[in-house]
Amino acid sequence: MWTALFSQLREVHKRSSAKEERLMKPAEASSHKQAAVVAAGSKMTAVQSPVGLRSIVSSLVAFFIVVSSVSLLLDRGQEPQVQLAVEQHQHQEVQVKHPATTTSAAAAAAGELQKSLDRSSSRSPGQEAQAQWASELLDAARDDAGEECNWSLGRWVYDNASRPLYSGLKCAFIFDEVACDKYGRNDTMYQHWRWQPHGCNLPRFNATKLLEKLRNKRLVFVGDSVNRNQWVSMVCMVEASIPDGRKMRVYNGSLISFKAFEYNATIDFYWSPLLLESNSDNPIIHRVEYRIIRADRIDKHASVWRDADVIVFNSYLWWRKQKADMTMKVMYGSFEDGDARLDEVEMVDGFEIALKKLTGYLGANINKNKTRIFFAGSSPAHSW
């Protein structure tokens, strides 16, 4: 599975690099051309919309169904093509084109993943964990949805009755850099889009229900600024239902915590953009174009999130090339022990090293009966 998955990742990076090379042509290219590129980028950004959540379990399970399904399809060497058609003030249809031999829904794909793992004569700790999570995924999907439904197939609908789920002007926990309303953005229609699956409904987000599910629990978002934005949205959606004096935000270096005292619930964000220890671990001071990871070091980061009840990882944008010839360094050993070694690798190869180390750690050290794990991969870039 890993070989097929990373071969696909390399193909994605090749296509991305080719596009970036075309965009990085000599500066003498006309400003008219540059404006067209910027305009195109703006259009791509405009179609991204916030996704409504049902509850922390149903929403995250739904997302993981998508990830599991895509991973399985990649393992088979198949690449669904997703076409997104957007019409202003009208719903957007998402159509997934599978090869003729592939017609199973995401839940069925998860079931097939479970069967393939069951057929393995010997399993690594990581495979054992994957098998357990695949089983739990199927059970949770049936329990929460009440019916079999492919969450990944549906359409975006414009909803000015039940959206937006929170006001950026009223949320006291939103960061200035994402407080669009506060700084005068007039176009707020993007806040009214919601995802409508085919064949089933996602009820309106219920903050109290989410907090009840998180009672005496801890949810942690781990990753880069994209996951930090997810943390901000989550906190803003629940904080309005908590009276003043019963909630608090705490900063502790790379860790930001939101605490709901009445529920003894914690929603955290931990900055770890490259998953392993790296020269980018400081959330304020880091070099974008010069990156080093320590291939065998994850314990410092893991000590922050390993006891959580729900962990949502994300990583992808930091492994993309900022320029055509960009590479990174992987460090083995340590300077303290005198056995340090630096290897220069392609960005996608560094990504593979980090993912293997992460999944190996999770399979061997996380209590599968207590902790739910989710991973968000490729996502749209955001610009300031």
C-alpha cells in the first residue's frame, strides 16, 4: 500500500511542480500575465466554503471515510477524477468518475480495506491499528448516520437560512489574520455554503451536543496553519453557547488550548507543520524555503498529543515546493552524540519519511480503545 500511495504522491508533486515552473517564468513576463494568474488563483479560492458539522464524531468519521476510500483506491492504482462545477447562487455538483470496475461507496471501501488487512498473515503494529480503526469506522458510520450513506458524494448548496454557523464579529477567540468581517470584508456570501450529501442529510451543527461528547475529553488539532484555522472555526462554533467566565484560551508555546470548564472539555491546537521535530517548530519564527526534519525524532511532539481522546493531524502544504529546484534536508543522529548526518532529499521523499515515522509511532504507542485518529491530507492553500 505504501509503495502505491507514495508513487501517486510523487505524480501529484510532479504535476504541481510543472504548474509552478510555468508560474515562475522570468520576471520580464508581462504584468498582464501575472494579473491573470492572480485572478485565476482568486477564483479557485472562492469555491472553497466552510463545511457544516454534525458533531465531532459524525463529522470527523465522515471525513475519514473519504480519506480511507481514497487511500484504498490509490492502493489499487486507481485515481478518481473529481470535477467541480460552480454556479453563483446555485448548488454545486460533485461527480466522482470511477473506472467501470469500481462502484463501491466509501463505506464499502472501508470494509474492503478491513478484509484486505484481515488476509495478511503477519501484521506490523501500524497495520493492527489500521485494521482496528477500519472496523470502528464502519460501526460508527452506521450508528451515527442511521443509514448507509456515501458522505463524499453530494453537492454544495447555498443556504442563507441556517448559515453561517458563527459570526466573526462576535467570536472573541478568532485571530485577527482570519477576522475578515472585523476588517471590512463586504463579500460574506461564502459563509452560506454547506455540504449536502446525496441520499442523506447532515443536521445543523449542535454546539451543546458536541460539548457533551467532549465532556471530560480532549480534542487536539495537530499540524500547520490550515489546521489552526480549523481549530478557530471549531472554537467559534462552540464558544457562543458557553457563558462568559466558563471558558478560557491559554497559550503555551506551540500549544493553544480552549477550555470549557462546565464540561471539563479541552480543544487544542498544536503547531507541528512537518509532523516530526524540525527547524520549523516555532510557530512565529521559521524559514519557509529552508527545511530540515529529524527523521528519528517525534517524541517531543508526541508527548503533547498522545494522551488525547481525538487527534486530527494535517500535513501537505509544507511539503510542496516553493520554487522549482527546492529540496530539503533530513537529519539522522544528533550533534550531541557526534553521529549527525544530513541527507538532501526531494520534498515528497521527506513527506514519506515523516508519514512512516508518524504511523509507526501511532501503531505502537496509541491506545486504540481510547483515542480516535484522523488525518487531513491535501488541502487548498490560503494567502494573506
